[in-house]
Amino acid sequence: MTSKPTLQDVATAAGVSRSTVSNAYSRPDQLSAALRTRILDTARQLGYPGPNPTARSLRRGVAGAIGVLFTSQLSYAFTDPFAVRFLAGAAGAAERRGTSLLLVPLPTDTTQARAAVENAAVDGFCVYCAADESWALDVLRARGLPFVTTAPRDDAGADPYVGIDERAAARSVADHVAALGHRRVALLAESILPGAPPGPLRLAEVGDVPHPTTRGRLAGFADALAAVGVAWTDLTLLNATDNSRAAGATAVAGTSTGDDPPTALLACSDVLALGVLDALGERAATVSVTGFDDVADAAAAGLTTVRQPAEEKGRIATELLLDPPPEPAARHVLLPTELVVRTSTRPVPRS
Amino acid sequence: MTSKPTLQDVATAAGVSRSTVSNAYSRPDQLSAALRTRILDTARQLGYPGPNPTARSLRRGVAGAIGVLFTSQLSYAFTDPFAVRFLAGAAGAAERRGTSLLLVPLPTDTTQARAAVENAAVDGFCVYCAADESWALDVLRARGLPFVTTAPRDDAGADPYVGIDERAAARSVADHVAALGHRRVALLAESILPGAPPGPLRLAEVGDVPHPTTRGRLAGFADALAAVGVAWTDLTLLNATDNSRAAGATAVAGTSTGDDPPTALLACSDVLALGVLDALGERAATVSVTGFDDVADAAAAGLTTVRQPAEEKGRIATELLLDPPPEPAARHVLLPTELVVRTSTRPVPRS
DNA sequence: GATCCAGACTGAATCGATCCAGAAGGGCCG
DNA sequence: CGGCCCTTCTGGATCGATTCAGTCTGGATC
């Protein structure tokens, strides 16, 4: 008995069968209170730490945890305030249900990343999409695991999702900027094309953007500007290499120095927009900048943005996963968004 | 075959033994390349998603995940910027090692909380202490699971920990405040006594504070003030119900209105200190306030504080867990701290 | 031609529990 | 007193893999 005792050892020591010990832990109503007490005492004496979670999982066919998948690096997820709030919401819902949250890091190597998803001992997955995730969904389907995504998908079918109307939300903030008279506009997003360098980028049409969320937002921006006569090809497209203030600052560096610089800059996330403000410094007063998400720092920075309910998104995603509603239609949730106008946008200056 | 196929099904379909299929996945060198390809093809045709992670864990005796324990509510952890940075560090280290992170929520009910720790299928635990955690450590010891705590403990023994010299760090910031001439000082901390109401609190001596981190910091504050002749009993002790800006604001409400109000307020965390600044509003210019941690918002708020390396703490905790150094001494890591003086502290005003 | 060996594959045991059909014992009822 | 049910407990099958001691085959060696 040099290693940890098992349920069998407790049974032997207590002079009962394995099943009875198991029942002592998991089904107290199946044995007399006296025997149960005796068994638990014996277990304590032996230093038995209770049923092995893994063995229990295997037999019961339930893991007691749900996975959370960030298609960007896991450690980056914690630097993104929106992702953190999403996690907070998910954690709250998981907490209420007594479920744990398994954060699965994805190696950059594709094969290893697949393996990571294949090896996760969970009952389902929350796929927080930050990049192309379809391979992950394929794995999950093959495993027969339920999952929830955080964006409407074309091939959604019965798979639950919770998201916002990205295009309409983006349009609302761009409408505001257009109404202020801006016509020379730059759009800033993360990984417009995977692997593209930071800074200006040419793209024939918005449909070419692979990442669905980014595509939706850029399309919304374009809609609003098209409505005031600004064509897609007249827009400056700026690429950021990741979703961070630094990347936002880098992406915009040098942009406002050319002749006829944009008078407004619409970013696909607050973090990028805040980076732009960092980079502009004093010049920020001459350019209108908008973000997306309404993270905590946006208010202090006076950033005009679109608010979306972050914690709510995490909470609902988790709930959809843990008990999906019977009617398929109820599995697709669109959350409301709200344009928040602050001081970072103003009418186009007369020159 | 209505449900998911198992390894046995693949074996049958391919006309080989279970072991061979297992080897095809886990030990490619044990069979010919041709057969392996054939097996994997068969598996694909059958829709076999690869070896079941739980069964594999059971047999191999390895979970491939480490648990993270917050003794406060899990969803609160995400509202604490320091905890988030700790997690980011932990995630980075886990990522590098191909390990997942299991966030285990703790129900408020003690029995259920024990069960949650007992049921976690992990190879070890990072205990991020936010409250009394000794019961959790007992469970972990009973399970024979390795763990790391984030504070020096009296009974540390060979259990690894990573922390800072709480007392010395706290003393450094209090020394600074004392040097500025402050003598009427209030100390603010979360849960000084569990369940205590927000606001002023009487406590015979600092040793009565149950939570070790808080106790260490308060003791450090007291050390510095004692050195300039201010006794423990002359200090105002303010309790906050949790670690949030709101709780900081609530705790301090009404304090500065009495006669002889404190001229300085030392908080045990930046979040609390920022809450104090929120509450003071205009009056903030007349009181010196300090925090602890140096979170992102501290710089913008001009908060004088003590910086401790958050990500580093998470990273090292995870690394100590994943490969503990052979020499016991190396398992106890003390990280450096640094006093960061900003504008929230100034000499005591002449009246 | 006998011996040895490496490589390829198999079968049974095992990981540590849960579950279910059924056995033993005791009480109640007619 | 026999039959019936109920409670309490048992034994074996099972969850889905991994592991390891072997068996078998074909080729190299002397």
C-alpha cells in the first residue's frame, strides 16, 4: 500500500464490496447510515482521497468541465480586455452549474493544435473565435462534442452560437462618423489577411477577408460609407498584426503624414483604437477615431465605440452549451449593441 | 455502431488487434508505416475521433492539465487585474509545456468546495490565494497532488511557492509615506476579518488578521509607522468587503469627514486604492493614497504603489509545478518588488 | 541446415471507478 | 406460516484505452 489506496483497498479494509464503498460516496441512500459512516471512517484512516476523478469520468461518460478555445495564443487572451470579460461571464455561468473551465492552449503547429483539441477531456467547447476556427469545429464534430461559437456562421445549422449583428453594429458607428462629414476614412483591423505586415493593405473587396467577425465589421463600415458615396476602393485599409495597443499604434504609424491623410479612423476593436490614440498623441485632436467593444479603458480615453455585452456573451455561450434549448431557433442568440459617442469623434475640420 | 466508434471498432474493421490501433496513434515506431496508414484510413472512414482522452488519462495516470484555484469566486478573479496578469503568465508557461489550465470554481458551501477540488482531473494545482486556503491544501495533500502556492507559508516545508516579501514590500511604501511626514494614517485591506462590514474596524494586533498576505502587508505598514512613533492602535483600519474599486470606495466613505481625518491612506491593493481615489474625488488632492501591485490603471491614475511582477509570478508558479527543481531550496521563490512613486503621495499639508 | 535476431503484431491484464441484476435477510400481511 | 416486498449489500460486466510479455515471420549468420 505504498501508493495511494483505491476504492478496492477501502472495500477490503472495511470488509465490504467495492460497490458499497462506491455507493457510500455517490449514493448515500443505497446503504445504511451506520455502514456508510464506518466506510468513510475507514477511508479516512487509509488516507483514501475519494473516488478518482478520471476513473469516474470514464465510467460516467461525463467530464465535468467545458473547454474554452481561443484560436489565438492563450496567453494573449488575457491581454485582451474583451476576452477577459467574456471569460468572466463564462466563469460565472460555469460556477453556477458546478462545471470547471478548461483553457486549452493551441500550439502554432497545426497538427499539434488538432491534437490539443482532440485530447481535451471535456463535455463541450466554447469556441471564442479570434481567427480561422473551422478546423477546430471539424475536430469537435468528429468527436461528437457539442460546441458554441461566438459568431453567426454561414453553416450554422443547429450548432448554437451567441453573437451580435457585427455588420449592423459596425455600420452604426460608421454612420455616425459619416454624418460628421468624414469622407477620407481609414479602417483598422487585426489580421485582415493572415500573415500580412502591419500597415496599409490593398484588398479588392471586403468578401476576401477570411475572419468572419472582421469581415462583418469591415463590411458594416463600408456599408455606411458607401451610403455617402465613398467606395470601398477609396478607403485606406490598415492591418494590425495582433489585437494589442502596440499593434494598433504600429499599424497606423506613418499613415497621417502623407498628403490628404484620413480624417477618421475606424478600428475593429477598442484596443487597436486606443493604440491609435497612443500613436497619434497630440495629433489625436485632429483625427476622429472609433473603436469597438467598449472596454473599460475606452471611457477614460473618451473613445467613441460600439458597446457589446461582454460578460453576457460569455454567460450565454456557457449556458447554451450546458443546456441547449430544445427549439433550434433559440440556440442562435443575437445580443444588442449600442453606439457610445464620446469625444474621440468630431466633425471634419474645415481647412 | 450508432454511437461513436471505439478503438476496438477500428481494430475490428481493420482486422488487427486493439493494441495495434493504439500503437498507430501513440507509437508509430511500433508498426509498419503501411499498416499504420491503413489503420488511420479505416479510422477516418469510421469517423473515429482518436483515442478517448479520459480513457487515456486513466490508463496513463496523467491528466495533461493543471488546476488553478482561486479561493474567491472564480468570476471575481477576472475582475482583478492582478489575477488576470497572473493567469496570463500561467497560461504562457502552460502553453509552452502543452498543458491545459483547469479553472475550478469553488462553491461557497464548504463541502461542495471540497468536492470540487477532489473531483478535478488534474496533475497538480496552482493555488492563487485570496482567502483562507488551508482546507484546500489539506485536500490536495490527501490526494497526493503536487501544488504551488503564491505566498510564503509558515508550514511550507517542501511545498513549492512563489511570492514576494510582503512585509518588506509594504514597509517600503509606508516608509515613503512616513518620510513625507504623514502620521495620521489609515490602512485599507480586503476581508481583514472575514465577514466584517465595510469601513472602520478595531483590531488588537496585526497578528489577528487571518489571511497571510493581508497580514504581511499590514504588518509592513505598521513596521514603517512604528519606526516614526506611530503605534498600531493609532492607525485607522478600514475593511473592504471584496477586492474591487467599488468596495474600496465604500470602505473609505465617511472616513475623511471626521475631525482629524487621516492625511494618508495605504491600501493593500491598487484596485482598492483606485476606489479610494474615485470616492475622494476633488478631495484626493488633500490626501496621500498608495496602492499595491502596480496594475495597468495605476499609472494613469498617478497612484504611488509597489510593483510586483504579476505575469512572472504566474509563469514561475506553473513552472515550479510542472518541473519542480530537485533541491528543495530552489522551490521557494521570492520575487523582487519595487516602490513606484507617482503623484498620489505628497508631503503632509501644513495647516 | 540449425541458430539467432530484429521487427511486426497479438492477447490478456490493468487503470479505478460505476452500474445493474440479483441474492440474502428481515418485517409485514393475510 | 407462507408469500411478498423492501432494504441492504454483492459480484461481475463495463467504460475505452495502454502496456508488456510474448508469438510469429522472414532474413542474416556461421
